[in-house]
Amino acid sequence: MESKALQPTVLQAREIVKRFGRVVAVDQVSFEVQQGEVLTLLGPSGCGKTTTLRMVAGFERPDGGEIEIQGKLVSSGAKRLHVPPEKRGLGMVFQSYAVWPHMTVYENVAYPLTLRHLGKSEVKQRVLDALDLVGLTGLGDRPSPLLSGGQQQRVALARALVYSPDILLLDEPLSNLDAKLRNSMRVELKRLQERVNVTVLFVTHDQIEAMSLSTRLAVMNRGRIEQLGTPQDIYERPQTAFVEDFIGRVIRFRGTVVDTSWKGLLVEIDNVGARLTVEGGEPLAPGQRVLVAIRPEDLVLEGRGENTLTCAVEKVLYLGSESEIVVRSGSELFTLTVPRAKATEVGDSIDLTLPPEHLRVWPDAESLPAGDSAINGHAVEAISASSVKTSSGAH
């Protein structure tokens, strides 16, 4: 099987910049997308991901940098070059779908082909093939306003794919669907992409969509790419505190390094009255303020030994198959979701072990990203359902 690294590059962005007045929305962003790859731009609102997509599409002109599609330069700030969107060989699905209400399903999908002056017989065959591809066979005569949200999304996909674009651009195409339909359409979208082998540049703020659909992720923050890699690399080996916090769930403490004399670090944790050992990590000096972080699935509930915190249960919320409990260690409060079999009562004491090999440490100069909750000034993290290990290793 041919290595993915040997696939031709379809899209390349080199140090692209976009300013809106004094605001730098995109700041020297570079990436490339290979044939058949799904590259997702992931990040919070205002991080620059949609502006980046619009520059690739040709709806925005970069103030700096260059964009190439299929080896052809389509945007250059320095050269004042800007190829219009309709001449870039791209298909795009908008967040709103942009399905025209005065047209039937057939007319919506045929529209890009009629603009290209294709013959009627070719248009008909391509439209029928596209409708079959997205599961809308037999609905060509239906008026667009009579379609469900999921059907409108399929029409938008068919219209974007009907003329075999070099790249498919997806701008949060599932965000307007309800949760159940969004889950099913995510699976269908992945199956469709693999069947057609279309190259995709995808924009979303939804972590599940990004992790499940992407070949690679580019996590964006404040107009820059903080980390670019496979979903597994991003999740398991985050390079910054922001990436670790944004992808998945995390529980974190503030503390101070007290010893670096062995293979890792010894950190005094604020407000808990405990010290945690951390294996490996970047070189840090005694006295340095740090953040210590761990993924919730790496915690061990009711374990004993190194890095074990004794916690008091302060509140229990019964949720049926599981319970949500609020626990206290020192002055830190945490919310955990545990299986029904591990149900506790208010006043119970539980042990929470943080394995040293799963802890990561970051200089506290970065601080907690905006959006973290706090009670009495201390970090509070929600631990995902059924993700906390028991002492036997079961989830």
C-alpha cells in the first residue's frame, strides 16, 4: 500500500496573514493537504479557522503569504494575485448549507454544472450520480423547502461534489443538526469521503467531529496553529497547555517544583497539602510555578500508593447508570462521574491516584486558558462518565 506521505500535495498555504483593522485574525499560518486527506482546522470561536478557510476558498484576500492549489498559485499578498473562487476548482459546504429555496433538489445540484455550460445529458447523469452518492435517489423533483435538515445537508454535499472538485471545503456543516442526526451524518460523511477519496479541508470547533473525521488536525489559537498532527498525536502528546486543555478533558493543579534531583519532578500542589511525582517532562528549576495535568481516563479510583489523594465526597447526584459526585481534597473541589457500581454517599472518603507516568507539567506562565471554571479561585474539572479507572484497571 502506498504511504500517505507519498501522496501528491493538493493544497499548500505558506505563512498566510489576514488583518481586520488592527486585529490580526490569521498570523503566518502554514500547512499543506495531500490527496485524499482530511485536514481539520480546529479551535474555539475567533481563533482564525474560518477566516483561513475563506482565504483558501477565495472569499477573503490574504494580506500576506501565498496559497497554492494543485501546484498553481491562487493567492499572493506580495504579488497582488487573487484568483476568484469560481476558478479555484473547489467545492464548498457552508454552515447554513445555502440550499436555494426557489429550486428543486435537482436544480440545486445541477446549478454548478449549468454555470460551466455542460450539456444537458451530462448534467443529468452527473446530478443523478451525485444524488445516489448522498442517498437522495428519487428526490430530484422535491422542492427544497420540503426537505429536512439532514436532507438539506446532503443536497449541499451533492452540489459541492457534482463537478469533482480538487478540494472539498467544509465550514462546520453539521453544526445546525440535532445531536442524534449529527452523529449519524458524521459517520456517513466519513464513509462518503473514503468512497470518493476527495481531499477535504474541514473547519469545526467540535472535538468529536475533528477526532473521528480527520487524517490530521491543526489546532488553532489566536490566529496561529499551536500543533499539527494526527488525532492520536494531538490527544496523547499535546505540545502546549492550550492544546491539552482544548482536546478532550483534563484535570489540572497549580503547584511549585520542589525537587528535580531524580528522573522526574516533585511538585508541591497548592491547596491540597500533597506532593506529586511527575516522570520526565521538560527541564524545570526548583521554585518554578507549574501546572500539573492528567487525562481523566488515566486516573485510578480507589487506588493506593504513590500520588494518591484522599478525597471527601460532598455531593452525589444520581443519574441512573452512573452517579456524579463532587469531592474535596484540601480546598480543591472536583466533579467526577462514576459507574453505578461505584456509588458513594455524602461523607464517604475515596482515594484518587494520579499515576506519575501519565502526568504532564507545564510552566504556569501560560496560565489556565480562558473558559476554565473556578470555585474560590481554584480549578474545577469535570471528569467524563465511565472514564475513571478502578483499582482493578476496569473502567
